[in-house]
Amino acid sequence: MANHVSSLKRVRITERRTEVNQMRRSRLRHAIRAMRRAVDKKDVAAAAALLPGTFSVIDRAAKWGIIKDNTASRYKARLHKRLKALEAPVAA
């Protein structure tokens, strides 16, 4: 265990930041999961409604360093591609 005051402070800060990061990562996973479930159920209206919120959560996670920028772009591209594939037969 750390003995220096600064080391003890870093331990406290790390514990708090770990908790915040876990909460943010969990929020990201839940948003992506909800979007994927809506697409899997072929519910275009629900998926379209979830899209902006999900993209916002993904962008914020990338900004905070929870995920990398390219990972965020990949998630967004794949979700959007799946939604467009659902919308295509309806429009045609």
C-alpha cells in the first residue's frame, strides 16, 4: 500500500475515475445493444429513433477515451449500414 500523501491521493482518484469509466462503458454497451436489438427485430421506427442518441453516446465515449476514434467510427458505420438495409425494402 502507498505511504506518500500524493500516492494515497492518486489511489483515491484512480478509484473514482475507474468507477466513472465503468459507468460510461456500460452506458455505451447498453445503447449499442438497444440499437442492435431494434434492428434485429426489424423495427425501423424504433431503430431510427435510437440512432441519434446512440451516435451521441458513441461520440462521447470516444471523446472521453473509453473507446478509440476508429472504433467509434466503425460502430457508427455498421449500425447505420444495418439501419439503411432495413429501410431500403420499405422505400423500394
